[in-house]
Amino acid sequence: MIAVKAVAGASRDRIVGVLGDGLKIATSAAPEKGKANARLTATLAKALGIPAKNVTLIAGQTSPRKEFHVAGLSGDQVRESLTRAL
């Protein structure tokens, strides 16, 4: 599980940094019709080096506070990948 604070309408898609016990991720997509959620999923998957299908939004579909489930990686692998991405 990865907690995320989403910031929609940014100039580009990127992981901004650590925020509390989660991540702050900016996306250029508008928060409408799931566009921002899809971009957040893709941005997180790219940073982890896994296919987007392995990252699932499980909570916060309409909120800036979200939780994602990552399949196929251990907790240590997720931390290592995100450390490199930051």
C-alpha cells in the first residue's frame, strides 16, 4: 500500500517527494472522469519500473488523498525504487 497526496493540474507528471507517511504526486491531467487517477497510476508504475496494471487505486477515487496497491514487488523493492525515483 502506498498513500498518495495528489496534485492535479500541475505543469507535468512527477513524484514531488515524501509527504508524511506517503508520497506527493503531481499530474498535469484534470481531475475529471478518472483522467488524473489514470495518470497518477501511470506515474507511480513508471517510477517503480512495473506495468501500470500492477498498480491499483483502492481508496480515494474522488479525493486528493489516495491509496494504491502495488502487486509484484516486495515492500523493500518499492522503497528502493521510490528512493531512486526521488
